[in-house]
Amino acid sequence: MAEKTAFYESVRDRLLRYAQVDTQSARISDTVPSTRKQLDLGRLLRDELTAMGAKEVYLDEETGVLYAALPSTLPPNQGRAVGFVTHLDTAPDAPGGPVRPWVLENYGGGDILLNRAQNIVMSPRAFPNLLNYLGQDLILTDGTTLLGGDDKAAIAAVMTMAEHLLQHPELPHGRIALAFTPDEEVGGLARDLDLFRFGAKVAYTLDGDYLGYYEDETFNASEATVRFTGRSVHTGTAKGILINAADMAAAFMALLPPREKPQFTEGREGFFHVVSVTGSCEEAQVTLIIRDHDAQAFARREQLLRDAADQLARQYGSDRVSLTITPTYRNMKEVIDRYPFLVETLKQAILLSGLTPRSIPFRGGTDGSALSHRGLPCPNLSAGYENAHGRFEFVPIRSMEKNVEILLHLVRLFGEMEA
């Protein structure tokens, strides 16, 4: 059985409460945030932060971003400010509510019955990562919704850290800036985070699984849309007249490298991924995403799409093929590498918490990818959840406890730096 720390009840109870607030974002929406219900959690956190004595607490009702700060406990001009960014929303990839979280104490291995009425079972045969948490207490769902540990496990850790520091003003630390942002799961990328209001020049996001992992390298990412315009006519008199837009879409996809897809790649290997294909004889559309860690390889991928579109335009007519490439985010590493102390300090904090820091190139992006390129260098600390975006998501309580420890070591180390 895992030993419980002083933070156990706080992180446990917070996640159980936060998980029950439906904050699922939406990929298609005309509002900001994409779902206004994300503000429900923002208001709850605003009230908790105010009650615990945090300063500069402000919820922007227009953008959905919540801000707060913990003033420095050091003499003037001592210590360095640091920020932490987590996201309010949960993914739209599985049912988002009502979430019914519960605690399984001292997991002993074997199958876990999540829902007796519907006979929903989580088995280590399907999810071998369960066996990494023998003897630990797990927060789970009832198998009908996601849990929302992504990213509410991180929020629980940050709020517990803040509460602990406010209850212990004798602990030395510089200014701590907090932000809770909407729509991370649907590409929001903290676009409405006001860096001036935030008030820190460097920060960390908390997102991702695997306790003790950190990320300082993400994909470069773009989305591409290719539209095809055909010409329909009765098939009985179609020879030399009919132009099938669906055929053009199929021909375009045939020009993509067949093995450079997510299901065939790993590590630092990039890919093309067709997200959707729609069409008829007269109109068709292919939407895809492009990913690569290496900037030059990424540029070559974008050029391959242009070349494929040009080839079809020459064959069918330039007015029948159009390609739009929209940048999504860029690899944070080219920014983070200019601030090596950020990763070194994070690794030190992880070591001080009794863990071995580990990192792999992240096959995705974080809010920190965009924030880094906006001028807020922002590596990522994993939040410790597992099986995110699905009905079998779970959070080991020990992972949240350890993240509180890591955060407390981080703020102390920043407090020892020159301002």
C-alpha cells in the first residue's frame, strides 16, 4: 500500500469535485470559449482561490481565462517569478457527463468492475498500465464517461500547492502566477491568455500522463484543407464531360506516403493524418493534419501537399483544386533551448521529489507550444493521469500528491534565483 502524504485528502477531494463539473469543449462552435459551461469550473476555482487568500483573482467571462497570483514572501528584488498553466476543458472524444468518479483503494491487480449494471470492466489485459499502480489508490469513472483527469488532476495539484503556500507564509518563494485556460483540447492553445495580466516571464504547463515525465519538445503542426470542384452530368452522356470531384480527392490521398501515418510511426517520426473526407461528384474535400518534430522535415511535408495539389491542378484545371494550409502550433524546443535553466530546474524538482526525471519528444502539442512562441517559455510537466480521452481514464492519487511536491520544490528553487 502506497504511503499517503499530507496532500492526499486535498488532491483526492478536489479531483472528485472538479471531475463532476462538465467542462467538455466542442470542436465546432460559434462561442468563446467553445462551450460556456467551462466557466462553471472557472467560477468554482475563482471562489476557492479568493477564499484561500490568493491575490489578483480574475475570471475573464468573455474569454474564459481565470487568473490568480501568490505574492512573493521574499524581500524586494529577491527570487524569480514563475507561472503555472492548466486547462479547464475536457476532451470531446468520449461522453463528458455526468461524471461519477469513485475511489478504488489499494489496487491489488486484476480486473476492475467499473459498472455492475452495465458489466463494464477495466482489465490489465487491455490496459497493462494498471499494473504500474499496484497498492495505490485510484480515482476511476463508472465506465460511461471520461474522468477529466486531463487536466483536472493538474488543477487539483496546482490548487493544493497554492493552498499550502498560503497557509504557510513562512515558506520562501517568489511571485507565483496561475492561469486556467479553456479549449485546450480543441486547439485553443491559450490564445486568449493575457501575458501582461499573467505577470510571469516563464511558466510551466501541467498536462499529460506518466508521473515524473516532462516535455520540452513537441510537434510542429498544421492543418490542411484541399477542396475539389467537379462537373456533374448524366452518366449516360458523361464521356469527355463529367469530372468527378470524389475521384480527385481519392487521387490526392493516393499521392500521400502510405506508411507516413500515425498508425505506422513513433518517436520523432512525423506523419500525415487524414481527419475527414467528404464529397460527391461536384464537390469534395479532404482535411488532414501534418506533424513533424524537425522544422525542415515539416516544411518538406507542407511542400509535398502543395506539389500534390499542383499535380492534380495541372491534370484537372487550376480552378478545380484549392489547398489551404493553416499553422496550428510550432515545436516549443526552439524556444525552450534558449532558456536551459527551465528544464534543469524542473529536473531538479522532480529528483528532489524522489522520482527520476524522464522525457521523450511529445507526439502532440501543448498550450506551452503556442505560449513559448508568444514569448512565454513554457515546458510541460505531466499531470499523472492515464488513458485520457476515454471511458477508462483513471488517476492515481499518489501521482497528484507527487506533483504537489514537485511544484513546491519548483517554487522554492525559483525563490533562490536572482530576480
